[in-house]
Amino acid sequence: LVLVVLRLKRQTARIRMAVDKHRAPRTTEKEFGGTLGAVCLPVLLPVTVLYLLSVCCSPSASLLQWPPPLPSPAQLWQPKALAIVLGWLGLQGVLYLLPVGKTAQGLVLRDGSRLQYPINGFHSLCISAVLLAVSVWAGLPLGYLSDILLPLAVCAGGLAFILSLLLYLKSLVAPPHALAPGGNTGNPLYDFFMGRELNPRIGTFDLKYFCELRPGLIGWVSGVSVET
């Protein structure tokens, strides 16, 4: 009986060592001003963007004007803006899933696995440019987008916050080895800001890889092209 107990203790210790080996280390050093920065930046940055857009839409378009231009609720929200943002995200999501281009392997993770990443961003950009050119040729009123910049920014910021909240909740049930080294402090506010899960995915769809550049950068290029 004593030998059986000793063997069980050894096996338990080995299992704990294996789990600790794959577990992401607890974050001790904080960036961006720590918890205070993690609270202020997600509030101040969207407010700054909305304020600058409001200034650009004002008659004088000056940062020195007083009182500062404050948009009305009707200027901040339009259902069409939400539909446009969701449609754009949906389009880029479909282009992300197209079986074109090559597939690259990511770095070796703590559990020994390597994720697959589709390298088709340039294909998505080209297809988006073609669709944009067809829209201009068809006479679609794309200049209307410049008239609803404020609602577009509000919808984009709101969707980004909702997605961030959902990803944080998803990280609470993620395995220990899937947590990000920089967002694993145990402080919910700081971890929410930094991102708690290292590679949040829905199936093979990598949300961080997708959101990092595709909707914003391709959207920026498309928006500039429409204005010119």
C-alpha cells in the first residue's frame, strides 16, 4: 500500500511538472502605464478620434475654436453606418478564408503545436480594389462615406469593444498554455487591454491575425481611393 501511494505521488508530481511546463508564466512587468493606462487609453483614444472628426466636420475646422464642436446623437449614429461596417468586416472575412496564396506555419507554441496562417492579404487587397473599381464604374455613391465618418467611427469603435470583451470572456475558459505572456497578470482591467489569450481563434479563423491589419489597412486604402 505504501508503494502504491508513493507511485501515485510521483505520477502526480510528473503531471504537475508537465502542466507547469506548458503554462504561460504570470506577467509581472506592466506596460502602457500599468492599470491606469489600461483604463485610460481605451477611453481617451476613441474620444480623441471622434473629437478630431468633429473638428474636421465643423465650419472652421480648427482645434483652437471654443467652445469645441460637440456632435449631436443624430450625428453619431446611423443604421447605414453599422450595416457598412458589418458588411466590410464580412467581406474581408470571406476573403480571408479564400483558398488562395500559400499557408505559413507560426512559431512553436508552449504545447509544441504550430498554427497555420493563410498568406493571402495581398489577394484580399487586389480583390477589394477590383470591387471598388466596379462600384465606381457602376456609379455607386461612394462619396457618401465621407459624410458619415462620425457614425462609421462610432460603429467601428463599438464593435471593437464588443469583440474585445467577448475575446476576454473566451480567454477565461482557454487552457493555461494558450494565455499570452504579456496579458496574464490576474488584473482583469490590464489583461483586457493587453489581450489575455495569445492566439484567439474560432476554428481555423485567427481573430487577432485577421483584425490586426486587414479590415483597417485595406479599408484605409479603399477610403483614400474613394476620396481621390
